[in-house]
Amino acid sequence: MAMTGPAKTVAQTVSLVVVMGALAWASVPFYDWFCRVTGFGGVTGVSEVAPDDVLDQTIKVRFDGSLHSEMAWSFKPVEREMEVRIGETGLAFYEAYNPTNRPIAGSASYNVTPYQAGGFFNKIQCFCFEEQVLQPGERVQMPVTFYVDPEIVEDRDGKYIHTITLSYTFYEIDLPEGYAAVQDMEPTSDTSLN
């Protein structure tokens, strides 16, 4: 029996809502995958090893560090810029310091500019792959190992890029369970004892 009139309209409307919901649900992982594959929006690639091909051409890499407005750490690159050969593995460090009297967990978001360089900038190891926890007064240097893919010199837009800026922004996250339990168990000062 075929639907007619209002029943058909309701069925079409419900179908449209279901399809739109499915597309909205799938859009975030698809967009994330698209950015990682293409470097769109300055998203970098991830690699396990650098390429065998190292060119004589060099590229300047600048480093930038910032904090979300509610993050209590201080955070900055140890070295503001370096020049590396294209395809060569580079190693840079960022310094983070927790000046507070409590442990703080942080996670870093990152990108590169110009955005066209994202598809050619690859990280082998990075502190940004994992959450970081700094104890009160702790200062650490966190490494990032990277390379610029030699294919950049053949790319229509990439071949004109001479400087890439790698930027990180740290923001506070909830302490992992183990840290939170330890913090809850720490003794508090009791002023009632004489």
C-alpha cells in the first residue's frame, strides 16, 4: 500500500532528518581525516621515519608557543627558528613551566603556516601526541622531531615557501585518574593542632 498525502510528507521529513544527522555525525572525523591527508588548515602529517632523500635546499622553520587564556603554565620555544635541509630530520625543543602549587595536565593543539605547508611538514615524534602533566614548580623541555618532505619543491604552491612556522597552543585538561587520586589524598594543613 503506497503512502499518500501527510504520511508521505512525514516519512520524507523523518528521512531527511536522519540523513542530515548521519552527515553531521560523520563530518568531524571526515574533516579531521581530510586535514591530515591534505594538510588543509595547516594540519601537519605524522611519519615514523624521515625520507632517504635529503636535498641541498634549505628551509627556515620558526617556532611559536602560546597558552589558552586559562592555562597557568608558561610555555615557549627554546629556539625561535632554525634552518634545515629539506628532507633532513630536525629536532626542536619547547619549554614548559608550572609556577603553581598544584599539578596541571595540558594538551597541545598545533598547526603550521602557511597552510599550504601542512601537507609537507611531518612530525616523527612530538610532545603533542600525548597529554603532559607538570608537577608544582616543574620545568621541562619537550622535543619535537620533524622533517619537511622533499616533494615540497615540486608542488605548484609549495615550491615558493621559504619559511614555515610551527605553532602550538597548550590548554589545561583534567588530570589523569592516577594523578587526581594522588592529589585528593595529599594531606591538608590542619591549623587546629597546637
